[in-house]
Amino acid sequence: MKNKCVFKLNFFLFIFPFPLILLLLISAQGEDISIINKNLQARSALVWDSDQKKDLFSRDADSQYYPASTTKLMTALITYEKTKLEGTVTIQPADLGLTEYPVIRFFPGEKYAVRSLVYALLLSSSNEAAMALARQSCGTVMSFVDEMNKKAKSLGCTHTHFQNPHGISYPGHVTTANDLRKIFEAFLDIPQLVKVASSSSYELATLDGKPVQYLMNTNKLLDLYQGMVAGKTGWTPESRNTFVGFCQRQNKKLIIVILDSPNKWQDALVLLQPFMGGPIQ
């Protein structure tokens, strides 16, 4: 146990340089929120108090940015509404070829449980899983995207528009920090989806039990930040780093949203530290 804690501390210090951590610890004691503005690198960000239903900090939270793979939160929502995570999916050629080096190597004809592909969607951020789930849930990908936009409108997202289910940057595929918070709140209302997003790992296998890949959650804060419950990462060259996360400690429940950041992990700490305290589990 001691070695595990030392490893976590060393890894955390690798991600977050010690001077920044020290600076944030000092600022947290003084409750000086101005330190966020001084150190936050993201162009858009939000800290939302889930109990009081108000923002504790916001920066450019109503301007549109590329969401990258945080898009997959809405993909998971629509998939759940259409399937309740039940049923099977057969991979088709049209689901593949989005990127030269996919995070999971799927092959046409493979069959998967819907639930398994949702793990691939939320943990490893598979674009191919997003395409397959969209097609299976609504018949065509474009019909699924229409459902995504209808859902966004119903949630009160006035500056969000989706063009695809995976989040690869495309003109007109945009959201805002405030809108993304609303989508994430709807996601958090579904215990089955939270269970998936809060998992550190998952052994992906085909429907007939053939092992495919051991998936690791891209949300590093699950193991490194006390109280981190669930979240979703994203990155494209156009969007840079994006992140949405839910953190809970005792009576504090916060949602943080980060868009267009050069370093989502440092920015996450900048946003959480003044309100949540120390980061290490």
C-alpha cells in the first residue's frame, strides 16, 4: 500500500509541477479565487456547484468551442435512451477508418454487446464505437446525430450543435462550457452510465468471448484526485484539450468543464483546488 501511494504521488507530481501545487495550496487556504484566473490556461472553463445550482467560477462559458470527445457524453446518453445498454452490435466497414491509428482495432463482422461498446466509447474514447452505436441505435448515423441535437435543445443547450457522434472537429460541431455542463448533468442522472465512466478499466471482448483489448480510462484523475467520480476527456488538434468531470467530497459536489486547454490536468487542479482541497487519494 505504501508503494502504491508513493507511485501515485510521484505520478501526480509528474503531471502537476510542484511549484504549481504549492501555489495552489497557499491560494486555497486564503480562498483567493483570483489565483484561478492567474493560472488557468484554458480559454473557456466552468466550476459548477451541483447542490446550489450556481457557478463558482466561469470564463467565457457561453462562447462556442470544439468539444472533441466530450461529445461522447451525448452519444452515450442517446444510446442509453434508445437501447438501455441492451442488445448487440455488428461492426460494419462504415464504422471504421476514421483515424489512421484507432485506439481499438475493430474488424468488420465482429459482434459486441452494446454495453461493451459503451465502455469502449467512454473509457478509451473509441470513435469507431461511437459510429457503431449510433448506427445501431437509430438506423443511420445522421438520424442519431439528429437525436443528439434534439436532446441538446431539450436540455436547454442554446449554443450547441453536433455534426457527428464522435467529436472529431468539424465546422459547426460546437458547444459551450455552460451547455456541456447541462449535458453532463443529464449523463450523471443515469447510474448505468456513471458506473461505466467511473470504471478505471475494462476487459473488452467480442460477444462470443474473444478477448480484444484491456481498456484503461483516459480520465487520470479517477485514481489521482480524491473524490473524482466520473468524467470525459477529449482532444483534437483544433480543440486542444477538453475535459468534463464530477467531483464529490463530503457535502461538496462540483462539476468542472474545460475547453481549449493546453493542459487539462493542470487546469483541472487549478479549478478544483480552491474548492476541494488536497488532490492525493
